[in-house]
Amino acid sequence: MKARAIWLLLAGLAAGGPGLGLAQPPPQPQPPQLPHRPQQRQQPHVPDPLQGRNWAAGCTGCHASDWLSGRDALYPTLLDFKSGRRPATVMQQLSRGYDDEQLRAIADHFSGRPAP
């Protein structure tokens, strides 16, 4: 009988029971529940037009600013350079340094200027 009691006691301890009055670890605190907020729709990121001007300034080191101005096909051309569809030595490398949104801002800067 004594062996059975000890066995039941040990089995209870192994199963996580209270056993001989041993202190149980305190329960873990639950993080506070935040009030439910409806998910906000994210607005599309619109680049700062001055940032587009700053990116476009690098183009004028090789290209005359008036040569690039007023060109409607500049954005597709830049994408062609980036993808390799339009072969070039320098422009392929430079265009890969910009994401599509940045290339759009550069093209928008030049297309918004009057053609010579």
C-alpha cells in the first residue's frame, strides 16, 4: 500500500500535479488585449517631386537636360535599359540601381519640362 501511494505521488509529480505542496510556478501574464481597430487602407506612396528632381540631376552629367526634356517615352526606355531589352554599356548598370517607382519619378521630372 505504501509503495502504491509513493508511486501515485511520483506519477502525479511527473504529470505536473501539485505533489507535496510544492509551489507551482506563477501563471504567465497574458499580454493586454488591444482594442480592435479596423485595418486602415494604405495610400499608395507618392514620391516627393523634389526627390525625382534630385535623382534626375545625375542624368545631366552625361545627357543635356534639354535633350531629355519633353520626352514621353523616357519611362519605358528606362525600363528597357533596366531589363536588358535595350542594350547599353552604362545605362543598363545605372538603371538597375533604381526601382521602378524611382525611374518613374525621374521620367516624370523630365517629361514635365518643356521640350526645347
